[in-house]
Amino acid sequence: MWLELEIFGFRALWSPYFMVFVISLALAYFLITGPFRHKFSGGERPTAKQQIMFYSAMVLLYAVKGGPTDLLSHIMLTAHMIQMAIFYLVFPILVIKGIPEWIWRKVLYAPIIKPVVQLLTKPIISLLLFNGLFSFYHIPAVFNFAKSSQLAHTFISLIILFAAFMVWMPVLAPIKELNRMRPLVKIFYIFANGVLLTPACALIIFADKPLFATYTQDGAWLQALALCVPGDVLDGLAVQISGPEMFSPMSILEDQQLGGIIMKVIQEMTYGIILGRVFFKWFSDESVKKIDPVPAELQHIQ
């Protein structure tokens, strides 16, 4: 498959312009949180853990939106679902946890952004917004439209990404004011997130026929592929490409089913890790509260 993908050229396979963009984001983070943070009235440097999380987010961002995975996502639904799972479920978590609180305060308290965030991070709204947009996106007609032009694809992707950040904000709370939910409520919130995402995955997994024209019809497939491969490269290919099956050992239906399964597995793993983190923090905090305080007379002796 690798040799077959190479026919699309270096630019399509490795997205050098997007690589420069991601490196620029990483460099901006380093400068704003490091040498130039005082120019932004910044606080402490990010911890080593925060830096690892943010730079890991940048690596994942390039891997799924700029590397060969991005090209494969226009060829195979399996690669597309891996891309979606990481981009919308894992990437926002790492960014939220990787950016210091003082930066989040400047961003989230900006005049226009503050009221929007306050509204969209209300639990019911954030749940319905993200899961509704994600499910709506996977309606075949909407999915095919999103793959029909670069503008539509970029706009829809960014809208869902914004909703993904909103859905994680109440749980991860980068600033104290957003930490409005009790631990038990957070647990139900994460569980509800998983339940609401299930129908979209089930639709893809249990469909008895291919759903998306962009992976089944030659014209729609080539149009979607043009989002990643320059037009002159597609026109100048020495090899006649017949369709997605040329690059996959699976049938189109098997590829679709595997994609839905992978999306659900990554979602369950991600939510399980966050659920465990919330539960053990809650358990730890409750254990500390149950420890009897030192009597006043003993404190005096100490």
C-alpha cells in the first residue's frame, strides 16, 4: 500500500505546508509560555507534564491531519474514523491540559468569547452540541457534501472541533470557574457522552451496504481525494486508479464496518481513561475529608 500511496507525490503524502503550520504552533507555545511570557503578563512556565501534553497534541495533529493518515482518510473510511477519533476526542484533551491556566484565562475571558463559552459549556448544551454535530456529519448526504469542497470540509471540521473543546471543558476545567460539576455528575456526563455517540457508530457498523458515495462512487471519490492531492498530480498520474479498493485488501463494506468499530473502541478507551481519572480523584478527595483532624490540644503541643 505504501508504494501505491507514493504515486500521489510528496506533497499529498506529507503535507509540508501543514507541517510548517504545526511547527509554528509549537514554536508560538514555546515563546509565549517561555522567554516572552512576561510580555503577555503571563504567570508561571508550564510544568513538564503540561509541555509533554501540548507537544504530544501537536505530534498527533500532524500525524492525523498532515501525514499519510490524512491521505488515507480520503481513500478508506477506516483511516477517516481513526483521524476523527484522535482529532475530536484525544487532541482537545491534550491541548486543554497542556496550556497553562493564565493563557486560558486570557482566551476564555475575552469580551466576545466569554459569553459564548459560558453558554456552550453548560452540560446539556455541550453534550447535545458535540454529539449532535458529530452524528449529523455522518449522515451520508452531509458527509458527501463535506467532502465535496475544501471550504466545506475545513469549515465543518473546525465547527466540530470547537464543539469537541466545549464538551471537554466542563470535565477538565482549565480554569476554576468552569469546574461547576460535582464528580458524580461528571461521571454521568462522560457516560452520557458515550451513549449519545453510539448511534452514529452503530449506523456505520451495522449498515448492510456502503453508505458514503465518497468511498464508493468514482466521481465522488476522486473529488474527495482532490481535497488532499493537488489537481495537477491527479491529472498527471501515470497509473489509472480504479477506486478505494486499489489501496485496501478489504471490501468497501468491510472497511466501513471496521471504521465504525475503531471509532467506538477509541472513544470507549478515551472516555474510560477520563472516567477513571475523575473517579479516583473523587475517591482521593473523599478519603482526605474522612481523615480525622488533629485535635486542637495536640496541634498546640506540636
